Amino acid sequence: MSTETVREYLTEEEEDRIGLHTQEMILNMGPSHPATHGTVKFTLRLEGETIRDLDPDIGYLHRGFEKMCENATYTHAFPYTDRLNYCSPFINNVGYALAVEKLLGIEITERCKYVRTIISELHRISDHLTCLAATSLELGAFTVFLYGVQSREEIYVLTEEICGARLTVSYVRIGGLTDDLPESFADHWKLVKRRLDKNLYDIDKLIGRNRIFIDRMQNTGILDTETAISYGCTGPFLRACGVEYDVRDAAPYLVYDRLDWTMPTGTRGDNWDRFLIRLAEIEQSISMIDQCIEQMPEGPVRIDDWRVVLPPKDEVYNSIEAMMAHFKLIMEGLKVPPGEVYSYTEGANGELGFFIVSDGSGKPSRVHVRPPCYHLVAALPEIMRGKLIQDLVPTFDTINMIGGEIDR
Amino acid sequence: MKQPLRPKSERAKPFERREMTFAEKLFYPAIWEGLKVTTKHLVENIFGRKHTVTLEYPEVQRPYPERFRGQHRLMQRDDGSPRCVACMCCSTACPSNCITIVAGERPEETIEKFPMRFEIDLLKCIYCGMCVEACPCDAIRMDSGVHPKPTYNRQAAIIDKEGLLAAGAKTIATQGGTFGSRVAGHLKKHI
Amino acid sequence: MQAYAHRGDECVVVARDQLVAVATHCRDEPSMHFDMVVDITAIDHLETFDEFRFEVVYHLYSLPHKHRLRIKVRLDEDDVHVPSVSGVWKGALWTERETYDMFGILFDGHPDLRRLLLYPEFEGHPLRKDYGFADIQPLVPLTDIGVPMSLGTPFAGTNRERGIAVGEGTSAAGKALIPQTTAFKPDVVYK
């Protein structure tokens, strides 16, 4: 099914002669379709089973993230960023905080850098697991879905221990974090890692060499490298095309330049490459977290500047200066000098960029987010034109569209 | 043809893709391997609950972690009155505007204000914990460990001051001391 | 042309009529080789500047050279036309649509400039500063697609025995065309 080229259909005279009549069909797939995780509608123009044209219709989850940020202080935007990519909210938190810190021109503490790396990688694992599990589910491998989601559940429990919530974390603050990692983190992580290793092994056993699964994935959803770059695709999608680009490697932020890790790249740029890259990146993330826990120094997780971060609670209770700094920060919001920055981090699906314009007041003048999967979905018509409709399902899965992020 | 320019990285490691062997092309080995995995899980789950991840809710409940952000509570002074001084920090810091405070005067004491009304609309609340972070006198906390309960009408989701205080307790946080040296050093640095 | 840098982000302001020439040069010049447009958005300076109101912002990235550039085009309020760069980078196709959707900036030469995130009947452009935070949109009346609902489905007309003829172009052999839905424009083909 996968390698079959598009068959040229019969002319009208031939159809009349045989008595067979074909016509183009317009099919609405979505907005709530079991095979499209996330709320999105495709309007397909079909000729038989071949997709002649495709029009993705996004915006069903649009809630005005950018407009809301213009009416909130810089700190208030953290709960909004949690809801961008709801599979990896820590990465959004970190990306937004790094953007504001770049605009402020401040340097965070060493321990904070390590903690932010740990939580980013933790949620990269969770995002990749969600993608792998959903892909398998939609191609019929329900057991793989259960194993993947079981591991993700354990990561959520760990997340809850870190910050008190499973999904809506709002853990990172400008200039630091709300709190240090809990003391039990390293032990708990060892437990999660052991179960994760076991589940990844099982997943590999179930579908790693299974022809039923591989036939659906191999040689489907191919986009050539030039077009992918022209569309602005990044992340596992671009690495599957063989382009050695990762923001963590090209412009290292936090502590990624101190860690020992490799960047898996594919060769063909098909769905199976993207699937394998995500599996390999999970292993890399596990090793990165282990290295971070080993290297992590002691120390504070917030910078010592009361114009940016809230003072410690015991000083607020007991000294008038800390109380004043506390009140000024809460009531007026964080004052950011005028200017504009574009800050970029590696999200789970590619480059996650925040473009922030400040006019010097306590509220941002403009916050724009560059969601990684937005450019991948924009390239979807190019990938799918002339292909079969059943290849749309695995392709859309490995693109890993996240509704909250693309619709903002 | 000109070779297109591509980024080069030392970290990059292209992985090899193995073509399927004849045995794998026959479908059966993969099916057999898969059945082995699922059967192992089945046996493990029947003869021992060590690997089971599900819980028999509600008889068995997972304990919430220490930092769990649950339903709010208002802490009390030694005489049982609320510690809140109606400074409006929490309602300002709240991203979803779910806290309503009406301040009242208390002339006979050194503390001038107290909340006449203190209501939290749990339907609006997003449990981000920013009110707890913003409170300068340890009055509001989210450490009750109570998961927000569903209600039959919207009015029941608004908890008032009495409800919040009933869940609260006396706190040992002290206020009004001096924190001389560190604060002075800090001020010298920034002001 | 004007260039400045802030916090390490280099920025160039170009005139509107030179934009496509500058963009093409940035892409094709080997020492720059900006092969990717990372993002396109706009800024509304309603209260900040008098000389211009909108700035259309292009973020470029070069994969082999690992450097970035920001290009800006300044626009007046009453003339919001910009030449489209979708012929230079395909990544501009959706980002320009979104900028049109949110700011009402018209990209001349864009093959398919419609709203992306919002619905077609939306009035105004929400990210402009004069669009209020709590503005309410009018209710959109139900659209009349011209044929009865039972016939408007994609499968209508396939039953040859019933001989349903929908729309124009019904051939003698009994082939019926599907009525065009409003959402889809088959004449638009991305090249």
C-alpha cells in the first residue's frame, strides 16, 4: 500500500465504455475525528482513495493567548504557557522564562540551569511517549498505547511531586523557579527510569520489527529536505530528513553544552524515521537527566535581585524592605526595559520561539509564540498531495500536532 | 549538481535502518514476540500485584504529594480570627480573578484591616498557586490536600470566608521581627 | 535602510518595495544563506510611535551558518500592503495568513490569503491595539449552502438510480457533481 504510486484514472470515454464512473469527492475529516488527535478539520478532495488536495482548518482551540498576555503581567503569562503544548508544559515554561530573562539581561543561577534542563528533558520524554503511543493506537496497536501512557502517567506523578500539579505546572518563574526540586526526586526518578526502560523494551518487542506496523510507516509521509527547510520545519521532522539541526546543539542554552549526548538523525524522512528518532531521543533524554543529577551543584534556584524575583517568605514576614519589594512586584508587575527579543528553545516538536516586545511597563506590549508543529501542519498538504488517504493517519501522528499550541 | 549546504554537527549520529529479514517478512515471528510480551504481563498481573499500576479506587487512594495544590484554606491567628489583612495581594496576583475581597476596618487593634468578605470562585480558579506566593502574611494556603469537589450548582462552588477558615488552622509563622544584616547588604547592592 | 542590535538579536529595517529583493538576496547570497523563515508576525505601535503604526517582522535563520536575522517593514495605518515573500520561502504561506488574520495586513501576491485561526465571518482584527480586550463578536447567522441538507452531503448524487442532479454539469451518463462547499476552494493549488 505504501509504495504504490498514484494511478492515473480512466478518461471519461473509457469510463463510459466500461460502465464505471468515478468522481471527485469532498470529505470533511474532523473536527472531532478518532484518527486526528487534537481538534482539527481536514477538507479533503479525493479521487478514489487518492488525496488530490488537502486543506487543514485549524483554530478550534483558539483562545487568544497573545491577546491575553498583553493584558497580564509577565508573571501571569506562565499559566497561559502551560496550556500551549499540554504534553510538555515545562518546556513552554522554560522557553518563556528564558525569553523574558534575555530581555532583562539577567543570568540565572547554576543550580536553576540544571533543574530547568532536568524538567525540560523530563517533559520531552513525556511528549515523545504521547506521540509514540498515539501513533501506535491509531494504527491499531492498542497495547503499545497502554504501555506508553503508563510510563507517561509515572512521569506525571513525578511532575506532581515537583510542582504540585500534573499538567498545569506553572513551576518556572522569571529569574528562577518557584521551588527547588524535592529531596526525593533522585530516588523517584530512578524508579520511573526503571519502569520506563522496561516499557520501552516491551514497546520495541511489540512493534519494532512488526511488519504490519512497519508497512504502514515505512516510505509514507515523505517530504524532501529542500521543501522541509523552505517550510521552516524543525525538530524530529527535520532531523528525520537527515538535517543535523537541533537548537540544543546549534545554540546551546542552559547546560546542554556540558552534557554528553548524541543527536539521532534519519536518512529517508519518512514516518518510520520520525518514530525511531523519537524513541532514540527518549534514551538520550534519560541519559541527560542522569548526567544533570550527577553534576548538579548546590545553591539557590532564584537569583538574588528583588526587582525581579519575590523575596524569600521569612524576610517578607519580618522586614519592611522585603515587604516593600514584595508589594511593588505584585502590584505593579515586573518592570522590563523597552526592547524586543526573539528567544528560541528546542521544544519536543522543534524550535519553540517566543518573540516579546516590551514598552517598559509592567505588561508586555506583544508576546508572540512560534509553535513548532504549526510549520509542520502547514507543510501537510505538500506531503499528502497525491498520496493515499490511509497514509494521512500515520503522517499526521508523527507530525504530532498539539491543538493548544498551534491554535494558541 | 551542486551539493546543497547543510549544517554539520559533531553530535549527529545517523542510525541505520535494518531491512526486514525473510523471517520477519512472514509476519509470524513478530506476532509471536508480541504475544510473549503481553502474556508475560498477563501472568505477572494475575499472580502478583507488584507490576500493576492501577489502583482500586476509591478503596485505595494514591496519597497526594506534599506540594500538591488543592483547595484553598485561610489560616487563623491565635484567637481564631483570619490572619488575612485584606491587602489585596492575592486578588491582584490571581491570573483568573477568582478572589473577591471586601476589606473592613478594625479600629481597636494594631492591625487595621480585616476581610469582611473573602470568596474564592473555584470554577474560575486554575490552581496555579500564585495567591499563595503573593501572600505576605501566610494567610492563604493551598496545602489542604483536598481535591476540589464537584457541585450541583455554581453557587456552591464559591467558598466564602467561613468555609475557608474552617479548613484552616493556626500557623507558626511569626511576623514583625528584624532581619538586619542580610537586608541591609541587599539594599546596599541594589538601591 | 536601518540596522540595529538589541540583546544580540540583529535587526534590519527595510523599505516596503525592497522587501522581496532583500529577502531573495538573503536567501541566495552564499555568505548569508538564510534558508528558513522561522516566523512572520507583526507589531502594532498604536500609542508608541507616530511615524508608522505597524511593523511586520520576519525572523530568518540560516541552517549551515547558524545565524539569525530579523527584518522589519514599517507600515502606515491607512496603507497596510506588503509584498508577500511566500515565493521566497514556503514557510511564509501560513504565517502571512495568520498575520493577515490577526492584524489585517494585506500581503500582495499571496496565493491564498484567508483567515487561518479565526472564522471567515469574524469582524475586525483582534491583535490590533484598538480591538478591545472584551469585545464581543456578532452572532453569525446560519449559512445557506443552496441545496437541501440531504443533498448537500458529499455522497449525494452518487445514487444513479435516483438520478439526482445537483448543481450544474450533470452529464448524460448520470454523473452528478458535488456542490462546492464554501470552505474549500479547489482552484487554489500551492505550487
